[in-house]
Amino acid sequence: MKNIAVFASGRGSNFKHIYQNIQQGKIPAIIKCLITDNHKAGALDFARENAIPTFTISPQEFNSSHKFGQAIMEVLSRFSIDWIVLAGYLKKIPDNVVAVYSNRILNIHPALLPAFGGKGMYGSRVHQAVFASGAKISGVTVHLVNTEYDAGPIVTQRAMEIDDCRTPEEIAAKVLKVEHILYSEAILKVLTKKFEVRGNRVEFKNE
Ligand code: GAR
């Protein structure tokens, strides 16, 4: 069993799906805590309803990213966290946390990286950019987190046609359905299979 900390800033639908899949025995893990930067995050309600300890830690409360990272690390060590799962978490993970959890932090992005990623590209902004670009395909990316926004080694991706979508919201809805399936699959894979990171590539053994 691996101990997971989920980080979320918003409504938390990915968090909810991951939690449900764990409860159904599909992923050998326990969600030990939810960390958010936003005391209004919907994810907090779901965590409280399910007796998952919650912590609101905002970077504005600290005078450096390092101290923000230390506050996060305190919670992570209290729960002996093995993996961090970012589920709609909008703040940059401090470098000192990335150093300790190297290749043990996952993020989900609602497009096909490396396109439509980077600082400021999250949630609806991603889908607006995809829509405006005229792209006929979008998708979901799950990647390991390094010190740059959306630039870590890719664990898995799934593409889908968005030719039929007439608004960015329609793209978002189509992509989100796939996120809910792919994120749990990716978590199961990194927790149960051996992999190596070579450069920016994730290589699973026996594949
Ligand atoms: C999801 O679409 C996720 O991919 C995106 O935020 C949404 C959170 O939804 N994350 C990013 O854009 C990160 N760059 P949720 O709170 O319902 O899981």
C-alpha cells in the first residue's frame, strides 16, 4: 500500500474519481491527506465528507517558496507520504519538495503536452487556447512533475477527436471524462510497475 497526498485547488472531480477507485480496491493506495492552497476549494468538502485530513497551505503566507515547501513537507512527513498526486492544483510545487519527491509527483493536464501547457495554462484557459487554435485533436497528459510548469516526463497520454465540439466548454467536458479514467490508470501503473526516467522519457520495464 502506498501513501498518497492529493493536492487540489478547485472542485476536485479528479480527486473524487481517484478516491472512488481506491475504495473499490482498484489502486493499492491510501489517500492520507488533501492539501490545497484555496480554502474555498470544492475538493475540501469531498475530503471532509470522507474523513480525509485536509490542510490549506497558501504560498502567500510565506516569504519564500522554500518556506512554503517546508510547510508542505511537514505535512507529507507526518503522513509518511510516498507519492503526491496533483489533481487540478494550480500552484507551482516548490523546488525543495520536487527534490525530495523526485519522480514521485504526478500531474494531470487537460491537453496533449508539450502543446498548450506552461505557466498560466490551466483549466478553462487550456480549452480556450485549443479551441482558438482550430486543432481537431486534444487529449489528456499525465506526467511526472519537475521544477518547470508542465514540462516533466510524460507517463501516459490519450488523444481524442474534438471536431464535433462547438465551444471550449464542450471540449472541456469531453476531455474531463477521459481524465477521470486515465488518471487512475496512470496512478496504478506508476505504483505497481518499475520504470526508469531517461532524459525526459519515462520507460516502463517489460513493455
Ligand atoms: C482538470 O481538468 C485538470 O486537468 C486541470 O484542472 C482541472 C481540475 O478539475 N489541471 C490543469 O489545468 C493543470 N495545469 P477537477 O478539480 O474537477 O479535478
